[in-house]
Amino acid sequence: MDISVVIPAKNEQDNIHHLVEEIVTVLTGRVEFEILYIDDASSDLTYSYLTALTKGPFPQIRVIRHQKSAGQSTAIWNGVQHARGRWIVTMDADGQNDPADIPAMMQQAQTISSSPHFCIAGYRKNRKDTAWKRWQSKIANSVRSRLLKDGTPDTGCGLKLLPRATFVLLPYFDHMHRYIPALVRRLGGQIVIVEVNHRDRRFGNSNYNMWGRLGVGLVDMLGVMWLQRRSKQVQLHRADE
């Protein structure tokens, strides 16, 4: 298996079918792939829609369900633990990420030879969000970039590609998905930024708000800084080389 597309979802029933169709269209014939949806205890028909698709036209889908909502980071983490692909592609379930950007990210990944660890991170240069939401992200990205020096202008973009072997080495904590580039860099990994398309949300509402992110964000950044300062990367040399 080449790629596992890992998608955390909560109350996204109306966005599922179209997004799955797009992913299958883009990746079929290019790579061997699977699509892992992690239903984070949705209260709508998200789980029913997903299980119906696995029995219908999209056998590439696998579904994991949380009995109790655990958040996006835990959903992604659990998805990766069950993934069979060599590379992990993470995406949001709301359809705002464009699967058509995945091939360009794959091409970038194939050019990396300097490190076994890397992250191809999407950059939503032209975001289709409200001015208020764009302002929030601009402030958050500026603060995070200065503190963590992760070289990522848009860490909130859900579209990322990284080796599964890299992801499983990252420290798990709630909200860790927002700091994946910084955590990969902590391993000595390379970060590559790729401009990606960003689309309007067609159905449903965001599960996040500013105040919910702000409170945990400051604490999380301090935690990531602590991890960075206590990381020691050592160049290894084998005696038989």
C-alpha cells in the first residue's frame, strides 16, 4: 500500500460522498491507496453513510468509529495506527481541502533524499474563509512561527503528507495535529511547503471557534517548545561503513 488518506470526521454526512469521489478519481491508476475515515462520535448520519460506501462503490474506504468524541488529533492518531500505507495523507472532512493537490505533494516527497523524516505541508495562500477567521489564523500562525520556528506559514492546513514511519515517532497529545511540522523538524526532518487550493465549505459548520483554540493553543505551544529544547539529534556512523 502506497498511501493511506486519513480523514477525521465529525458531523460531516453531506460532505462525504463528493470528497470520496474526488480522492478516488485523483489517485486511481497512480498509486495503491486506501481511505481511512475516523468518525469522532458524530451525532448525524456520518457513520451510516461511510459504512454504506464501504459496501458499495468504494471498497477503498475503511471506517473507524469513536464511541466518545476525542478530538481531531486523537482521530488522526488512531487512523494512522490502523493505516497500511507507506505514506500518510491527512485531510479535513469538510471538503475545503482539494484532493487534486495530492499528486504535487507526492512528487515533492519523491525528491527528498536528505532525511527519512519529512512533512509536505499545504499552504492555503488564498483561503476561502471569513475575514474574521483569516485574521485569527494570521495571528496564530505568526505567534507559532516565532516561538517554534517551524518554517510553516499555515500549520492549520489539514492537507499534509508524511511517512507513516515518521508519524508514529511523533509524541501524541491532544491538539498535536496543529504542530506536526514542528514535531517532524524536532526529529531532524525536512519541511516542504506546497501551495494548495482552498475551497468554500459546501455543507455543515465548523467544529471549532477562536476561544476554544486560543486557550489550549498557548499551553500546547509551550509544551512543544519544551519538547524541542530537550531533543538531541545525533549523527550516527556505523563501524562497517
